[in-house]
Amino acid sequence: MTYVGKPVDRVDGTLKATGAARYAAEFPYPDLAYAALVHATVARGRITRIDAGLARKTPGVVAVITHLNAPAMKPPPKPTPMDLSTMATSSSVSLLNTDEVHWNGQPVAVVVAETLDAAREAAHLVEVEYTELPATVDFAAEEANARPQKNTLLSSANTQKGDAEAALAAAPFSVDLRYTTPGVNHNAIEPHSTTAYWDGDQLVLHDATQNTTWARDQLAIRFDVPKKNVRVISPFVGGAFGGKSLVWPGTVLTALAAKVTGRPVRLMLTRESVYRTVGGRTPSIQRVAIGAEAGGSMTALIHSSVSRVGKVGGWTEQITTVSRHMYDAAALQVRQSLVRLDALPNTIMRAPGESIGSFALESSVDELAYQLGLDPIELRARNEPARNPVDGKAFSHRLLLDCFEQGAKEFGWAERAPQPRATRDGRWLVGMGVAAAYHPAWQFQANLTLRLSADGTVLVRCGFHEMGMGTATAISQITADTLGVPLDAVTIEYGDSDLPGAGTAGASAQTATVTASLLDACEKLTDGVFALARKTPGSPLRGHRRQDVTARDGGLYRDSRGESYGEILRRAGRESIDAQVGSETRLGELTGQVRFMSKFLMDRRRWMKAACGAQFCEVRVDAETGEVRVSRWLGVFDVGRVINTKTAASQLRGGIIMGIGMALAEETLVDPRTGRIVNASLSEYHVPVHADIPTIEVRCLDDPDPTMPLGVVGLGEVSVTGVAAAVANAVHHATGRRIRDLPITLDKLL
Ligand code: MOS
């Protein structure tokens, strides 16, 4: 292949670097108005008075919309996987159609003004009074009230194999540990933004979203118009990480403001408004207990978690997923339970579940290794399962130990003194830590059309999403290689709900999802081109069989015989030829989905598919102040085939950086009395900056998964998993201290 597997530059790189790429808040409209949100200041209650007098007097204010004057919308549909058009619901609250408040920060008014400054200024002047109702807001205090989570069709929250508690009690060696991780917030570079306008009963939105179809469907339901009346356009998204999967209040309220004012309206959330209206990662309390024989064989593995959802909605995280797949323990028990709070619904964030679950599991494995006097990599090798531990399914692909082996060699693991606090460099205590990374592979269904024109160009139309991962580039590469055309002959249209739907850019599934349909479409297209050539008099391909002909060099060839696509089309008197996968009718899409999901779930019954990897970390800890610096990083990953070595490495690095943030800095602080997030800004919520991050080396084994399209296993999320544990294990190796509560801030090390 010419392009696949190469470090091809991003096809949209120049657009982005020159500022020509337009994001949702950058589309100019004459008569554009600007919106700002007013947030509730109580966790639960009813609004008794809203005084917008001062706000309305602010020069430039166009409208102040509250529950007193907002037009009625349909309530949010209950999200169910059985009806994909409901899936984008982020909470059950009928915003601005009720006087009820369900979380501290819920939008209670929208101000629209001629300028951004006027809107934000006036938003501060809206006075709201409440009758407060008793609220449950303190996650830690509710641990005892956690209720068991139920198993669902797509995920199982509770699994048992043998009697793990008895095996643990009988084990000669064991650890039984408690971990806590805080809630963390979404902080994409581009805050959630929407520009919306109504043309009669047609709604057009530029929205930063991971799923234009879900967003379109949700808005059509809320505003009670047919889906075809709503268009969601989102060609560029400035980072999303799960935070832009669902439709959050800002999007709905911008469409509402545009309706009320009859003007195009833009809402770019302030960073504070992102914290108050877009869910983050759940906090967790976890128990991991492992029993082992003296040789290291695990006899028991127990992993249980408590996490949070809002009473009005929220994502139930699969925190214990990793413990179902990582180690060959004779007895296994995973359990998840939930606390329901009067809080903003939490949502998915890069490797929801695995990222925090792997912190607890991989830290515990390290502790057990020390107890056994075994190298932590060796302990993992001795417990590497031949088949999926919970159910004995075959792994489609799993090179975890190869990742550890290659990583150990390159990182110099063998030179590490086994005992903690043994290496010092001046004031710095130096330590190395390791942890496994793991993320299940998913695939959804994409609809897609292809057009090959007589000038040799190819147009791919598919409503996938580009949030910075490089999907457009990867899909261009695959198209060019499969049809045998140059990369610059390929144009891709994406990020628009009017295109054939491609489902969600989530679960690290997008490349595999689009690739499957793209390969089908390319096959159909070349079949069509060949059929034209075969029946056209004078074609050198007349009389040949399809299977003897290959797509290459811009045409179809058998040995030296054949001709370019342009020649074939022109000879047949055609300007272009199309191929399509999936259907654009509602019924067609639905049957396509059902057919796809049943095939996918059958396949998953047979195979356990996942990406995995080995994270190697070196830290330096200031012996006096407890300051932790990450000084070296190497991640070695098994992500199946790599389509673009440059964008893949970039994405893997990004995940590691996000994991370092989780390990050392990030923490959403909630006032336990009021439920209010108190650090809703990047000045008080710390994310790593360049000065915090060393050179991060990433390697991919680049071995195709035989069960996935082109062998692609998703790589968007796996690299955030295991990171926090590798850091914590390195901190322990440096200092002798085990920190089991994230983030590992210096106060915990003194
Ligand atoms: Mo991802 S957290 O599924 O965007």
C-alpha cells in the first residue's frame, strides 16, 4: 500500500494551521446575536423570583429568556439504545420550561445581546431567588447508600467466576486495597459552541459535536419538527473526548434563543459554563483485592466500584471492565454500584471506566508484586490469560506481553533497582513504574457514498467526525490505496447531518466503522467500473474476469492490460459512477443498524477484541517538597494495524498526557454543602502544560487484528488507560510511598 501505514500529513493540516478551518463559533452571519447563560446557584429547589430588569436595561441586550417567557419545547426523550434518535439526551430536565432546579449550575436564563460582552455582562445582572429543597450532593458521604448497578444488554456490571472471597481468604499472599479517584472535567481547547438560525421551521446549527445525527434527532424531537428540517454542521471540532457526544444545554438553548429572537444566535460557552452544564468523569471509590500463590499465580481477583450519576441522568461507567480481561485469576468477582446525586449528569470521557479502573487494578498488581518479591512485569507474564478470563472467549488478537517485552528493552527496565527509594539524583528521588493499558474494540455502522469521476477524482461522502484525531486523513489514505488513486485525487465530505450517517465518533470505533463501509463501497465501485469496461467495445478489459483485475495506478489493470478510470468512463460515455453502502431512508438506516448490530454482537460472542499496551514511566520526586515531575515516558501499544503512523502517535501521546493530568493534577472540587463546583476555571483546575510533559515515546506493534476491518483496532482511548497507575507505581518506586487517592499532589507525599 502506498499511503496506509505511512506518516501522511493531515489532509486538513493547512486549513487548520492557517485558520481557514471554521469551527462552530466562527461562522459569520449578518445580524448575528450572542448568547450567555445564567446558572442556578442551588443544588435543588424551585425558582421563586427572576428579576431581569437590570439585564434588559443593559445596552445591546436583545432578550432575556427565562422559564417565565420561554416557548414550550418537548421534554427530552428518555435515552435508550433501542432508539438511537434518543441517545443524545444528556438530562431529563426540561430546561427553561420548568421552575425546578436539579443541579447547582443548571441554566435558568439565557441572555441574548448584540455583542458577546453585553450578553455576558447582562447575564451577571439577572437576579434569581429560590426555595431550596434538601439535596444530596456529597459523593463521599453517600458511599453507604450506593445501589448495585444492573447488567444491561451491552455491558455487564456484575460478574462472578468461582468464590473469589473464599479464595482471597485462603490465599497465602494477598492485597486488599481501597482507591479513590475524583471527578474530572472536560477541557477541550474549543469550549462547547453553537451557532444556530431558523429559516421558518428549518433549523440550521453549527455545533461542536461528536455525532451530528444524534444532535439532529435530539433537536428535532425537542422543537417538534421533522428530522429533515434540522441540519447540524460540524466539520471541525476542537477536541471532544466524549464531552461532545451528547446534546448539552447550550446547544438546545442556542436553538431556542434563535427561535425567540428570530436571528442567528451564537453561544460559545465560557470555561465556567462548560463546567456547570457539561458533565465530566465520575468520581469513584474502588476496592481491588488479589490473592496469589507464592509463585505469583492469582487465585482470586475482586474489583468493585462505586460511581456517581445525577438523579436527572448520567453515564454509568464500566469501571471494572479491565478486571474481566487482564489476568487469569482462578476466581473472579466484579461488582459495580451507583450513588445518585442532585448533580449535573456525568458523562463519558476518554476510556470511561477503564481509565480509572485500570488505576486501581494496575496499582494493586504492583503492590502484589512487591509483596511477592517479583518483578511487576514478570507477575503480569505469569498471569497472562490464554483466553478471556470471565468467559473463556478467544482473544481475536492480544500482544500484551510483546508490548511489555519491547518496552522493557527500550526503556531500560532491567537497570532499575528493584527496591524503592534506591535511586537519587541530587534532591530528586528517581523511580520507574509500569502498568498495562487496555480498551475494548468497538465498531458501529456507517452509511457512505462514493463517486468516481472521469477526471480520476474520488468523492467520499460520509457523516463521520473530525475532532482532531485525523480521521479524514486516514479515510483518504485508505480510499486512495483501495482504488489505486493518488491521495490528492480524493475529497472527503464529513461532519454534516445531511450526509449519509456514520454514527458516533466515540468508543475508539470511528476508523474501523468507516473503513468497513468504505471497503465495501470501493468493492462495489470497482465492480461497477469493471462491468462498464467489460461491456464497452474496444476496452482492453473485455473478456477478462473481475477477480483477475486489480485497482491500481488510477485504473483497472490485468498485468499490463487495462486502462485508467477516466478512459473507462469516457469510453462508456459516463461522467461518473457511484457506489453506496447503507441507506439514507429512515427505515433503511434502521434495518441496516439492526442487521449490523446483530452481526457485531454475534461476532463479539465469539471473540474478545481489544487494544492493549504497556506504559513505562519515570518520575523524579523532590525529596523535600514532594513535587512530582514525569521525566520519561514510553508507551508500547497493540492497536492492530496503524493507518497513519503520525496521527496515531499523536493521538496516543494525547491520551498519555490526559492520563498524566489525571494522575497528578486534575480534580473537580465540589462544595459538599452546596454541590457547587468551586474550581470551574483553568486557573484553579490544573491540566498539564508543555512544561509538565517530557518527550513521550510511543511505539505500535502494527499487527492487524484478523477480525476487524483492515485489521484496525481503535486507538483513541487505550493510551489513557494504565497511565495513572504507571505514575503511581513510579512514585512508589521513587519514594516508597503508595498513593491510592488521585491526584497525586505533593501534600500527599509529605
Ligand atoms: Mo469517547 S469517551 O467514546 O468520545
